[in-house]
Amino acid sequence: MTTFRIALIPGDGIGKEVVPPACEVLDAVGAANGFDFDYTEFDWSCERYAREGAMMPEDGIEQLRPHDGIFLGAVGYPGVPDHVSLWGLLIPIRRQFDQYVNLRPIRVFDGVDGPLRDAAGTDLVIVRENSEGEYSEIGGRMNVGTPYEMAVQESVFSRRGVTRIVDYALDLAETRGRQLTSATKSNGIVHTMPFWDSIVEERCAERPSVAWDSEHIDALAAKIVLDPRRYDVIVASNLFGDILSDLAAGVAGSIGMAPCGNINPEREYPSMFEPVHGSAPDIAGQGVANPLGAIWTAALMLDHLGHDEAAVQVVSAMEELLSSGGPRTADLGGTASTTEVTRALIDLL
């Protein structure tokens, strides 16, 4: 029997509440398909930062390196600035392990009432560049505390970085609807976005089987709200992909449903999987967090580990749970607890 070594980082807030349900689902589907999991849990979190002054130990990356995958619940909590929690844990892991693909599928499931009156059938994937772009460390502040105070933040777009994320998106489009949309803003951002556009055009010219177009990010956001079903695979820079995927998750009915994979496609390093919903301190500790985002994230990890059939089983159970009027948490209009939703889904599995 194959055993996968998984590093668990429950983190903060509801992260601690949704990681156990995801592990229960992984164990159930693994037992049914002839593999299992060996979990190692790490207490890296804002609580650790408050106690020890760091989100994770100095050798944290080396502790994670031997694992087959990393499963993260959430980071962030009141009292610890977001840039401290993210740059102290999440972003170092993404960059040290070259997880340059941030994969965010979006679906409107049957039985889920989203905010749009006609979004049924929405099924798209946002491929976000995850290692450079607008989220760089280059910049600084000067004249602090004076009327002349200023801040400078540099964006970094490399030919290698843009090429590999566009190629990944094209590969994905080949397996789906053969339709790719590139998010840009080259009418206002005069250097990096025209550079992005030129590489997208070069790479797409090599894939005549995939139809493609380019949309300015502001217009694209509006069109996703007006008609999300028109899109299949969207490729975007770090900042644009981050914002667009949360918008699309809202269109799908709840950010509590949204999964995410931080992928190293070459598998030289472990990839990291995390639901998108964040730590949600307003509901933490109440037992009402939606576990489906973490469970769908577990399915992404199964697929990455080479068990696509098991991943399909998990998503199919989600489909049946939602379409049949099964228990659901408050963010989806229900009254069920985290545990009740998890138990119902495992029963379907």
C-alpha cells in the first residue's frame, strides 16, 4: 500500500476546524482506493508568532521538504498584521518550493444558490502566476513620518515566469474547453502588461488548437459577474489572479467553497494545498465553518498525487450532497455544523 507523507499546517482561526474534516475525507477515500496518509502536524501560526516572534522556525522549509504534499488551513489573526503572517509563512513556502502555479477552480454546483440569477453551469479555472509579478519584495519607504513620506513597490515580470505560467494554462485548456483568456491591463500599466501580452501571444501562437483572447482586468471582472459561463481557463498575474479568483468564488455562492493548489508542476518540491476562505476569525471556534472548501482542496491534492479517480469520487460526493439538499453551513443558507456536513459527505463516499 502506498503511503503519502503530508505536512499539516492548520494555522489560525477556522483553519484548525477545516483541516481535520479534510483529513477524514482523505482517509476514507484512501482506504477505498488502496492508499493511505501519514500526517505530520506543525503548529506554525499567528499564535506561534505571538509566542515566539516567528510564524515558523528557521529550518521550517527543510522540515517540509521530505513530504509528498503540504496541507494548509489558514493564516491570519487580529493583532498580527497580514503582511507579517503571509510573508512569514505562506509566501516563503510558495517561493522556496517554486510553487509558481496557483490553481483555483470555480464551479456553481447544482443546489447552490449564488448571488447571480443565471450562473448555473459555471465551471472555470483561474491559473494565477504565484512567484513574482506584483507581489515582489523590491521597494521601500522613505521620509517616514514627514509630509514627504513615500512608498515604492516594484513589480517583477520575467520571460521565464510569464512563459511557464502561460504554458501551464495552455496545457490545462487543451484538456478542457480549448479556450484561454488572458487578464491584462496594458492600456494603463505601460511596461509589465504589454510585456505579459507579448509573451501570451507568442505562446498561444504555438498552440493553434486553443482559442484565446485577452481582456483588461476591469472589464473581465465585470464580464465574470454578467456571464461567468463564457469562460473556461483564465491566466493572470499574481495580483490580478488573486483578486479575480475571490470575485469568481463569490459568484459561485461562497468563498467557503473555494479550493486552491500552489503547484510545482515539475514535482521537484512538494506542492501546497489550501482553501481560499482564510482564517475567518469572526466565526472561529463556533463549529460552523464550511468544510467543503478544504475538502475540495483535498481533492486537488489527490489529483496532484496521481489519484485522479479518487479526486473525482470526492467531488462527486460534494455534487450529490449539494444537489440533494443535504446539510449545509450558514454561508450556503443552511444551519448545519462543520461536523454534520463532513459526516454526510463521508457517508456518501
